Amino acid sequence: MTNQDIGGLFASAAALAAKFRGGVDQRLQRPLNDYSASLATFKEPLPKEGMEMPEVLTELEIKAEPGLHMPTGPRFFGWVMGGSHPVGVATDFLTSAWGQNAGNHMAAPSASAVEAVTASWLLELLDLPRESSVGFVTGATGANFTCLAAARSSLLRGVGWDVDALGLFGAPPITVIIGDDAHTTVFSSLQYLGLGHERVVRIATDRDGRMKPHDFELALQNVESPCLVILQAGQINTGAFDDFETLVPIAKQKGAWVHVDGAFGLWARASEVRRHLADGVELADSWATDGHKFLQTPYDSGYAIVRDEEAHRRSMSITASYLPLAAAHERDPSQYVPELSRRARGFSTWAVIKHFGKSGIAGIVDNACDSADEIATALSREPGINVLNTIDLNQVVVSFSNPVYGMRNDDCTASVIARVQENGEIFAGGARWKGQGVMRVSVCNSNTNLRQARRAAAAIIAAYRAVAKADHEIA
Ligand SMILES: *Cc1c(COP(=O)(O)O)cnc(C)c1O
């Protein structure tokens, strides 16, 4: 392989990437192929002989493109997904080209150092206790898992049990207190850690998914064992925040470890206008958040933030005679995550923060939230469209009804979602919220602006009117 071969290959990957990203705005905002069509496209026997490198790329593009979704587009409002900003993508490309293994500082000096610096930037951006440690994980799921492992270690150490060495067999029980509308991945993390996703005390929530403080206080009254309290900043459907200023002090009186799932909501802290939503969140002990949502890093980027660095490292450390031991002033990335070998995730976060700066990141959050507000305001002017949540952040939850002709609300909502997705001018998905079918509109891409938001609202209203009209004609 010559340098020319490599250069040509990398250049063609860059050209394919640029072609794709340049055309996202003009495309249908959904894949052309669903899963089974994608599987049929890729399915073939194990290749016996190899293929030339440029042909591999060409074939991949032809096969993969029809099955690509468009979270990088300005009118993608599905789930809660960030836009993989080009500066992060280019950095990720370089990261792969450099081929660093970010396990430890000897194997990857730059990758380890960039994490150390970026970690302190993140603490400043989110305004969390500066002594906290930060693990660069795959996403908020990995972050929840990592933080809860530190919590488990610390809580049981407090009652004289070394869970990291002895495991949970015979350990004193931990009481886990969690809101009814916590994200599913928090329950998964409890499952991975032997704490069980059902063996929890669930607290009732209000219409936006916030824990009810009175119920929370009552539940804590009788707790005697070590206690883990899990709160949230940014409910997955509504964007709502638990009332940290009220709840954290109650939990602290019981000596509880307070963890906050702030996958996207924690980024309200970066905005002067919206940081009040998360007031008191800094009183917690650990925080999970994502880079690949509001911050717009490419996928595979989340942060596990733990106030007690020792608990964090104790629960994650891997030691072996062939691995160098870090001195106190040296960072080994693997000591903060449940992995050894991995890509050097710190580079893309570093690049995105360098590009946007603190003010630019505040702008991303405010722009997304203003766009969500614009969509909600336009939708709520249309009779039959019901915005169900308070728009504090970037999430809009809506249901659709056709009161005149008697179509069931859930059927009406499902039909509107199907029509919106089929039209493909925007993408929004569905969920069940408080017992009814809803459309979720999540604004989480730095390309979405007020103009795109108005276009999105018009597309949803047009789909609703078409559904209502068809219902009328049947009736
Ligand atoms: C997205 C999300 C998660 C899971 O994060 P991943 O990055 O998908 O692992 C957890 N909690 C909340 C509130 C989320 O929005």
C-alpha cells in the first residue's frame, strides 16, 4: 500500500461524507430502506477473497445510504439525538486515523491529556463541583452505569462492605429511590449492577414527569439502609427537571447518594437563560450526561461525572502487572470507565468545545429550545392539536384529536405520525405518555432554527388536516 493509495482512499471517504452531509437538507428526512430491506441489501455469504479498498467504500455507500436516517438534518425531531457536528466528525476521522488506544497515558499521551483538560472544561460548562472526576463513556447509558457503580461502592463501604472485592452476595441492602418517569437506561444500569430494575421504590410524578416532593419525602422517612436516590434533569418526553433544591437536601439528611440522569437536560446549565431549570443539581453526588445530544459531538460520547473521585476510580479500576500505574498527576482514561482499550473519545469533545466556545454552546441550547417553543406555539393555535407539556426546554409532546367526526384520539395521533413520516419533510416519532399516544418533537440539532421550526409546525399541521379531512370523508 503506497502513501498515494492511502491518500486517495481517505480523500474519497471525505468526498462521500461531504456529498452526504451537503445533501441532507434536500432529502426525505427518513430512510428509504427499513431494516428488512437493509438486511436484504447487505446479506451475502462470507467473502472468500478480498476486494480493493476503494471498491469497499463504494459498495458500502451504495448499500448503506438508503438505510440511513437523518439526525444530521435540520428537521429531524426523533428520539433525542444530536446532529454530529462536522467539526466533531472530522476530528473523529482523524482520531481513527491516528489509531490511539485511550486505555492509559503511556499508550496514548495526547488522548489522555486531552481528556484531563476537556474534563475540567466540562465541569466549568455544566458548573458542577470542580473536584469531580469525569469518565469519557459511550453515552448516558454508560454514564449512568458508571456513576451508579461508584454510588454502590461508596454506599456499601459506608456500612463496612467492600462490594468491589466481595460483590453483592451477603451485602447489606441498598434502598433505591427513583421517579416513575425515569429513563429506561437507568433501570438497565440498576440491572447491570445487581441492584435490580424492579427492586426499587418508585415515586409518583406530575404531568411533566417530575417527582412529587411530598411523595418523595414520605418514601424517605422510613429508610434505614444505605440509600441511592436517582433524579433527572430533562425527562425524555417533556424535558422536565426534578426539583433539585427541594429533593437533594431531603435525600442528604438520610445520607443518600444522589445521582442525576441529565443526558441532555444538564446542558441547560450552559445557558444563562435556562440554567435556573437545574438549580440545585450541583448538590448531587454524580451526574450522567451526553456529548452526542446537545453538545453535537458524533456518536459514542457521554460523560460520567462523580464528585468523589476515589469512589469513581475504585469502582472502575483495572490493574495488571503489564499495565503502567499512573502517578497522582497523570490521567489513565481507563480508570474512569468500564473499558480498557477504546477509541480516544476526548478529541471530538475537545474539538466541538474549541469550535463553539462557551457562548456558542449556550447558543446551541437556546436555539434548540426557542425552536421547540416556536413549534409548540404554532401547533397549539390549531384546534384539535393539544400540546401536553410545559415547554421549558427542547421537547414538545402533542396529541391530536378530531372531535367532530369521532376518530379515537390515539388513532388520530398515530395517523398523523404515520403521515408526517411518510411525507418525509420532517421526522418525528411517537410514544405513550401518561396513558395516551403522543407525537414527540425533540429539537436537538444545531442546524434547526426558527425558520426550520415554522416549516416543521406547518408540516405537522398539514398532516393533521389531511388526516381529519380523510376521517370526515369516511364519516
Ligand atoms: C438519551 C438518554 C439516555 C441514554 O443515553 P444514550 O446516550 O442513548 O446512552 C438516558 N437518559 C436520558 C434522559 C436520555 O435522554
